[in-house]
Amino acid sequence: SGGILRRVFFESGFVVYADSSSTEEDLSAHLAREGFVTRAALDQARGRAARAGVSPEEVLIEAGLLSPENVYDALRTHILTLVFGLFGIEKGEAVVIRGGARPIDPVDLGHPTARLILDGVRRKFGRLRLYRVFGTASSTPLRPAGVRPPGDLALRADESAVLNSADGRRTVLEISRSARIGEVDVLSILYGFSVIGLIEGSSGQAMALVGMGSEISA
């Protein structure tokens, strides 16, 4: 998207790594933003790394400006930041490659993919965008019979309240009043549920977050 290639690596259905071709979104830039290293030191390390064909993090570690522990501690937050940032992209190309390259430093994020989707939607989708991809407050979502959350997904109290209220009769506005949750929050929860297959929209169709190989439809 916008000339930047962002990759997300999955293993057994779990996100274990993410990276970006933008130097402003790579791990080194994240380390600088978090105060582990100065921007001046990073700029110097990038130059040395380019000449040596290694990563800037490796140069910074060898120079004694970072420890491997610093890098590892920041890696999980960096990956989560990249993944959540993807939910803010409205136009781009997407492709899935099965059996592709494996990350050198996979990380256990401690979150199932369904949780990342629910949190990503809530962080990055505003009211008008939710109207476009899901529906307005007058929409009537439906929870299909027998459909349950994935076993590794622990719903939050507000998410459980919304899911239990989606009976095919209540509108989004009525669910909002019943659950005592703001309309936009209800819409974001419902859209997240629709992506992971827990909810159908008023048209009776589950929503798609990404159009593979075409424009992202989120």
C-alpha cells in the first residue's frame, strides 16, 4: 500500500512476526521511538549496516548501544504495532503465500488471531468507515445458531454483551441500549465478529476483511 510492502507471518494460524519495507516502520525505528537508542546513532548504524549487508540492530548491538535483550523486549510491541497499523489501511494489494519464507525471530504474541482482529478493528475503524463496511445503527445483525467463539478467544464483558444481544431482532441501536455500550463501539465489535464468523450482517452474509490479490476491502 502506498509503495510499502508489509508482511505478516503466520504459524499454525497464529501471527508470529511482521515487518515493513519502510525504514520508518522497521524495528530499528521502533527502538529509537521507544528511547532505546538515539536517532543520530540509528542514522549512523543504518549507513554502516547498508555497507556491511547486515541489519541496523546488529550494528547497534556490536557497538554496545543495544543489548540483544533490548531488541527482543521491543520486538513483541513492534510486531503488534505493525499488525494493528494494517487495520488503518483502506486501499492496497494483498496476497497469501502458503509455505513461504519463515521469520528468523518468530515471537509468541500471546494473542489468538481472532483477538488481534477484534482489537485492530476497534483501534482503527471510525464511525463512517463502520457504516460503510457493516451498516448503520438501524442494521439488524444475526448470530447464526450453534456458532461459538473460538476456544482460544476470551471475550471481554462488552463483547459478550453484544454477542448475546445479537438475536436477529434487535438493531445495532437497540443492542447499544441493551448492553449500555456506545453505538460506535457496538458497531466495531459487531464488524470484528462478522470478520471472524460469529455474526452475519443484516444481509445474512459474513463480512470479509481482505480481498486476496485485490484491493483491501476493510
